[in-house]
Amino acid sequence: MQAERWRRPCLEVVQRSLQRLEQRHFSTCSIRYASSRAIRTEDFPCDVIRNFSVIAHIDHGKSTLSDRLLELTGTITKREKGVNAQVLDKLKVERERGITVKAQTASMIYSFQGTQYLLNLIDTPGHVDFAWEVSRSLAACQGALLLVDATQGVQAQSISVYHIARERGLTIIPVLNKIDLPASQPEVMAAQMHSTFGIDPKDIIHISAKTGKGVDQVLEAILTRIPPPTASSEAPLKAFLFDSSYDRYRGVVSLVSIQDGILRKGDKIASCFTRKKYEIIDIGIMHPEEEPTESLQPGQVGYIACNMKESSEAHIGDTLHRAGAPVDPMPGFKPAKAMVYAGIFPVDSNDFIKLEESIKRLALTDRSVEVTRESSTALGQGCRLGFLGTLHMDVFRQRLEDEYNANVIVTAPTVPYKVVYQDRTVVVSNPTDFPDSIDSGSKVREIQEPVVSASIIVPQEYLGDMMDLCFSHRGENLDHRFLDTSGSASRVMLTCTLPLSEVVTDFFDKLKSRSSGFASFDYEDAGYKPSNLSKMTFLLNGKPVDALALIVHKSAEQEIGRAWVKKLHKVIPRQIFEVPIQAAVGRRIVARETLSAYRADVTAGLYGGHYERKLKHLNNQKESKKRMKRVGNVDLPQEAFYSILKT
Ligand SMILES: Nc1nc2c(ncn2[C@@H]2O[C@H](COP(=O)(O)OP(=O)(O)OP(=O)(O)O)[C@@H](O)[C@H]2O)c(=O)[nH]1
């Protein structure tokens, strides 16, 4: 009796701890799902397959709807989902920031009117930096759910993803989400979707992905409106490779969409792009984690591992065929084009080899990153990386820190400029390589900078502010049109051409603050145009610091020079001698501050003959000096680089 009285509370404590452990496990790592019956892909011919993506502007609810669909089809249960909202956002950075950065695939099995269907869903990111992920994902689909937030209406990325889906000829199912919110205006937003996309309001499904209301209608629409893939089991094998990741044990794991033929474990295949041959060692579907199957049938989407050692062998957009039976490759898609470059250096120069290894590994899971080596006199050996935008850059940095424990310094982002010489044109993505002077004596004929066509959607009352903002960032060809003509709540779409270098600095923050958060922004590459640019260098005690060099427009020389010199003055500790801090364009000094002399007497305040204590303080000082970068004869602390380059 006594023992029983003790045992019960003990059991409860153990159960509670187990629950807590389970929750913690769910919230930090990928989820393991209770294994269901082995899936026979042969049971799903083309007519019961539906391949679709969820596309929308950022935060309109794609991942929440994907979760709801996984739940409704029984692919995951509420318990398995647990505290882990947004099952398909698997990366730590996605969970912390609440954004999707990598498209994820999940297959679901669903019974409808006595027939079992195989649904392949691809959840896509919404931010403009990851638009390449969206177009890649849509290549494996026949339909797309176009989600619009019923409180915000059509936003800039809603329009761009709509056009990507239309260009690919996909069936679009329009969905208005968040109708549970008091501020939602489904009727007004439906009218807006009609005026912007020509969508019949009767075709729009009204849902709340959060509460689940209306989500069953979305499932029904997927089955009844999206056409099945047209693929044949008789035709020669054609598998379209649209994504890949790296697994330490199996090498490259690729996601493929089977356009024709059947792919089985043990099959010998070859790549149209590299001509290399492989053997399938693992095959299956994402359910939503990897679920091995015997084969992938025509029209299905799944993963394969085939002894590919190098990630570069998995060419995104490649066509795989049976070895010895070549086929015509399917049209691939435009490779990702880096818009922003930055140098990444280890905080401790001795860590370079480890950092380079980590960068290469991470780049294997993110194929849009370009990697080359670079070296700087101030920062030592490092890598120069090309990204699709500054958010992409920041996410990559965070993943390096989270997943590889790296401690890095990232230099200011720069866009790729074209330097036109008399006999050739060179693309320069590192300010160090930019010509020092562009005067009549130099061989440089012209400098060109990348420009983008930007679109901003904003309530009418902010139009003036937005136009000002665009002008102050060297915007040209400004134009606008009203999106909805319905009285007071009119919204305007402003379009213009902007230099990319203006977009990658603080443009987005200013846009949000000057429109009280209402403006949405999207842009796409619009080529190059001649521009009046020069290289600005920063000198400490007369010595240039290469890692701080910038490319600036003539009109902003003074302003940028002064701001950076002030910033440097604030973060560089005083030295034992006076240090002039200067910004220079060519030989011309455009801004200057002077750091007055100072000697840190770390032994001040120690009286008497405490020799050992004095020595300890002096040694500490020596150690902290070691952590500084020596530029000429000036010690620059790592924090100086951090705080300067962070902005
Ligand atoms: N009230 C309400 N909130 C919702 C609904 N759907 C999504 N949300 C919330 O909206 C926010 C964004 O949802 P996500 O599903 O992460 O949006 P997303 O489109 O996947 O975001 P990105 O992948 O970053 O573009 C989250 O806080 C969700 O909880 C809904 O129907 N009602």
C-alpha cells in the first residue's frame, strides 16, 4: 500500500518528463512518423495522381495549409504534428524566422468517392529571393494552389508567382485564406483577384488554414480541377531532376518527377547532361519523410539515391534515362543567377580550412549559391559567395552558424558590375577588383550596373511617399495603375526601374516603414545600364583596408563616405597614437575623422608589488590584442568588422 502510494507520483513524474522530452525532440529535429503499411506505387496509375504546388506571397499561409492537408489526408496525425507547427519547414532557420527558404515535397494518399489518390504537394517559399525555388518546383506539377491572405489581398509576389504558374501552363486553384480573422474581407479580395488575374470569384475557395474551415473543399478541387500527369509506362524512361540534397552516407539524393517509364531499385541510369552512368540504390516517395518503395511509376514524384558522389553531378533540370537508351532531354530551366556577392571569412584565420569545408557542404544543399576563394590583406583567406538576395545571404550565414558551428565575418554585399574596357568586358563582383580610377587616361570605357524592374503594391494614400522613395534610390521610368477601383480602399501598383545596388541595401526596410508596413515589393532582373560609379576605399592611418572597399554612385559619395567614417570612428578603439580615418575615391579624400591617441594602462589601480596580478593583466591584454586584426599599424577588433558590415 505504502509502495503503491509512492509509485504513482513517481510514475507521473516519469511520464511528464517523457512527454516534455518528446515535445522537445519534436521541436528541434525532423519528425519520425509512425510507419504505415508499405506503399505500393504500382497501385497509383497516372489518372489517380495529382502533382501540385502551394504558391503565394510571403506569410499568406502556404506552410499552414500544407500542414492542414497532411493532417486531413491522415499523412500525419495531430499528435505527430504536436507542438511542431509547419511540418514541412524542416530547417532550424525556417522555424526560428517563421519563413520557408527551401521548397519541400510531400506525398499523401487520400480516398475520395471510393478511389485512392496519390497527391504530391510541394510547399514553396514566398520571399522574392527564393523565386528560383518556386519555378523549379512548378516544373514537377500540373497545378498550383494560389493562396491570397483575405486581410491583405493580392500582393507583389502573388502576382509574380501567378505569372510563373501561368507560363508553365498550370491549372490554378485560387484560394482566399485567413477568413477567420475579423479584418478579413473575402468579398473585396475576391473582386481584387478578379480585376488583377481575371479569376471568376465563383472559382475562389474561402478557407482558414488555421482552423481547417474549407480545407476539405481545397482537397476536392485538387482532385477534380487539376489534370493528372500525362505519362506512359511503355515509353522509354525519362525522369526530370528538380532538386537535390546531400546525405553523408548515400551521397547525393535527388528529387525526380517521372515523365515516362518506370524506375526501379537496381536500374542502371544515365544523365543527359553529364553522360555519367549510375545504379539506383535507394528509391521512394516523401511521405513526408523518405518512405522506400519498389519503384516510381509514370507521373510520380519521389527521391532516388544512385551513388552520385559530387553534388555538381546532380544538375538541376537534368533528364535521367535508362543507360544505353538515350532520350531527348526535356527543356531545363534557367540556372539561378547570383544577384549579390559577399566575402565570408573566419573570425579566427586558422579556421579557414574548416570554414571552407562547411561552406562547400552547405552549398551542396543549396544549389543556387556560387562559391569561389578570396583573400584579403585585412581578413586573410576566405570565400566569395554569390547569393540570390540579401535575405538568402543572411539565411546562409545563419545556417553556417547553426549547422556547422562556424564563427564568421561577412563583408558588405555588392552586386556584379560590368567594367567595359576598349577590348573586353569584365564582370566584377568584388570591390577589390574594381578599377581605382575611371578617368580619361584609363582604359575603362564605361561602367555598367545591374538594374531590376520593380513593382510595389500599396494603398493609394502612400503613393506619394513611395514615389519619393523610388526617386531617392535613383528610380526611373515610374508608372502606376490602380488595382481595384472600389472606392476608398484603392490600391496602386507602382512600377519602376531601380539599380540593384539600391535594392540590396536598406530599400526594403524604408519601404515598410514609410508605408506603415502596407507596401509589398517584388523585382526581377532587367539587365544592365551605364552608370557613374567609383570605388571608395577606407584608410586607417593612411593604409587602405581592402575588406571595407565599396562601389558607390557619384551622387552618394559624400553621404556614404561620411557615414562610414563616423561609424569606423565609433567602433575602432583608440590606439597609442593618433589615427586618421579617411574615405577616398581615387586620390580624393571625401570624408575624414581623427581618432585621438590613448594608451590602455590595464595595470592602473593595482598597487604595491602584485607582480603576478600585473603580469596576468598584461597577458590578458596581449591575448585580446591577438584577437584583433592588424591593419598597417592599427589594431582593428573583430567587433569593428561585425558592426560595420552588419548594416
Ligand atoms: N488567423 C489565421 N492565421 C493564419 C492562417 N493561415 C496562416 N496563418 C498564420 O500566418 C502566419 C504565416 O503562415 P505561414 O503558413 O508560415 O505562411 P507561409 O506563406 O508559409 O510563409 P513563407 O513560407 O515564409 O512565405 C503564421 O503565423 C500562421 O499561423 C489562417 O487561416 N488564419
